[in-house]
Amino acid sequence: MAPRHLISVSMLLFAVGCAARGPSPQLVAEIAKADSLLRAGCYTCLHEALGIYQKNQVPQGAFDAALLIAVRDRELGIPSNDSFARAQSLALPTSKVVIDAYPFVLGELSGLDAVQRAELTGRGRPPIEQDNAVRRALDPLFGKDLAATYVALSIDCESAKLMETVDIEGLTRQYEGTPLMQFRLARCGLPPRTGALAALRAADPRWNDVLFWEARRAIAGSPGGVIDLSKVIALYGEGRAAFPKSLALTMAWANANLSAEEFAQAQIGFDDVLATFGEHRDALIGRVQALSYQMQHPDAVAAATRVIDLGTWHLGDAYYWRAWNRYHLKEYETAWADVENATRGLANARVFMLAGLIAYERKELPTAVQRFDRAYEMDSSACDALWMSGLVSIDQTELGVAAPKFTKAMTCFISVAASLRKNLAGVEAQVAARGTPATDRETRVMERLTRDANNADEKSAQSAFNAAQCYARTGGKHIALNLVDVAIAHPRMKEKAEALKAAIEKLPK
């Protein structure tokens, strides 16, 4: 059945046809073009359709295009207040049921501030149930009115309960020639049918709308679990260029750069979001991390303080990063207060590791050991926590306690080195499969993985050396000899370890 605005256009043309010469061929062609653009459905298509409808005074077409733009804004994470207000200004008396339903469309929430997300999804949001009157009011228009059907599907596809009633396969066949609806249906349910989304852009380059989901597909579909961050950043970046007002794309691009250790670029993205929403908590905490990794410690402390002053959201992370930066600034007293606050809201291994380091600098050795041990309890790959706990136990002359810690640390570092080399092999395979030289980022990643794996190898040898010393001094000669051989196998430890072995061999049995 024809979209509702096409019926209105037919009536308009019939009325014009009662005049002496009828509608001009140009008018018919322009309205037909607008109808085609509406069905094509891309963001630029909808804007162009709106312009044509308004120019030629087609009220229903103008409203439908404006409303679909408002929905697309939400789908792309673009602030939609202005676009929805425009749709409201163009609404007809018959548009009320669609206007009333629009607030139930959530769209893409990932780029929103935590406060904004809570407002849309929190307790204040009316429940979307099977018998929801606002949603049910769209039923008579479903499959007959393009814009109303799109809004109804948007509501249904965002609700697990309502999804039970959606015949995705049947609707996909029904709207096979309507890219607008194909876009909506491809994102109905989890995971989205990203192949169908990519096909839209392959068939029509105007469909930059799908870049966000193509980037997500590149993350989820990475072979061997190794994410091609260069590709992800490129896709998000292309989407960001097409939709510079999209908070979702900008936040995703910034976070991808953060993961890729492109910290200056990440900061640019977070700053762009903050230029629009100065209290955007996710962007603020992202900026704190970007500044921290760039070793801009005073600026990072100020940024973290801003998050803390705003309250409620990301407080554990903000206290952690402020403590981390104050630790590097050697402000150990204020760093300790911050890390203690962090442990109350963000109890993980990295927080307790930092707490141990700060306590060690404050000469609170029992507390340092407790924090290091807690870090390892929470994360068995936190080898440095074991290492530091062993060193502090030596400082406390508790060699019998230190010895097994270093033994565990040795094994831990061996495991970490193997994991790092596995990741390195994955990146190398990714580059080889692509058949092009490694990007600058990939080169840096491979260099870092190689360096970290080599460091882990050396740390495992040092752990074996330390454990051998402790066991030798506490009567464990046989264990000490086995461990010192591990240290000897590492070229940088060989000379020291051989001297230690000679000394151990002279000990009585």
C-alpha cells in the first residue's frame, strides 16, 4: 500500500488537475523524487526529501521526513531536540499518534552522558509493554504508513518483550525494495545483521549512516579475537566526519583511539563532546585517562577533580586516576586519600596495586603487602603485585614468606609472556592476511608487545633468582638450585645467577 503522504499528494494533484492546465511535469517529478528519497532513507536522503516537500508545500511528506530525521538523529546519537521540535511544528491533526509515540524511541545510547541515559531508561520512563496504549495506537497504520511503521518498529525492536511480536523475515521481504525499512529491520534484535547494513552502503554510497555499525562489526568479528583497531578507528572516523554532531560516533572514535594508545587523538574526541556537553561524565573520565597516559599529571588531576565535584558517576575511576597522577607527582599523602576512596567504589586489582605502591612510598610496609596480596587475589595475572609483595616481605626480613611469592611470580610472568606473544602473533597474522604493510599503529603495537613479552621473560628470571636467594637462606637448597637454573637460562641474568648457583652449591645439604 502506498505511504500515507502519497495519498495526500494524489489529492493535491487531483485538486490542481481541476485547474485549466493541471500540475506541471516539474512538480510531479519533484514530488516523485522526494518520495523516492524518503524510501531510500539515508540521512542526507531524508533531508533532501524534506526540502523538496517543504518547497512544494506537501504537508504530510514534510512531516514524515522531519519525523524520520528526528528518529535517525536518535539512532545515530545526535542530539534530537531541535529535529523533533521541527517535526512537531510540521505535524498535522492526524499526526498525534506518531508524535506521542516518538519519545518511546530510545535510539543509540552509547554516546550519551550517564545522566542522559538514566533520564531515558530510568524509573521515570514509562514501561513499554504489550498493552501500551501509545504503541498500540500505531497498529492501524502499521504496514500502511511508512513513517508510522518505522516508529512502531523502532519501539518494538528496542524491547525484548515487544520483539516477540515482530516478524522480521516477513517484513524484510515486504520492504525488500525500501532501504529505509531495510536499515531499521537489519538492526532489529541482537546482534544486528551488520552484513545487511554494509550491503546498503555498498549499493548506495550515501548510506554513511551504517558506518557506526560496520565499526562495531569489525570489533565483534575480529579473527582470533585480535581487533583491527586501525580499521575500527577509520570507520568511526569516517562516520564522525559524516555526522560531526553524533555523540555516539565521537565517543566511539575517542575510545577506540584510547584503546589504540593514540592518546592525543582520543583527547581531541573527548574535548569535542565536552564542547557541546561540558558535564558529559563519560567524556570527562575519558579525558582524564588520555591526559594521564600523556603524563600531563596536573591537568589530569584537575580533570579528575571535576568529575569528583560533579558527583554520582565514575567516582571510583576519578579517585583512582587522581591518585595515580598524584603518585607520579610524588604527592603521596593526597594520593593515599584518593586511592582509599577509590577502593570503596572501584574494588579491582589495579586499584589495590596502586594502593600498595603508595603505601610502600609512605613506608607503611604491612599495609603495602596487604594491598599487593589483595591485587593478586583479584587478578591472577597481576604478576607485578606478587613481585612487589615479595620485595616488601624481604624488606621486612620475612624471607620464608617472600620465597613462595617470587616462585609464583616467576610462573605468572612466564604465562604473561606467552599470552603477549600469542597476541603478537595475532597482529602479525592480521597484517599478513591483509597483504599490505603494517600501519604505524600496528608497528607500535607489535613493538610494544615484543618489548612487554621480553620484559616479562626477564622478570620471570629475576623472580626465579630472588626466590632462589630466599630459599637458599632459609634452608631450601634443593629448591634454590632448581630455581637458579631458570634464572641462568636468561642471558641478562646468566652471570649473576651462575655466581649465585656456585654459592648455593657450597651450602650444606
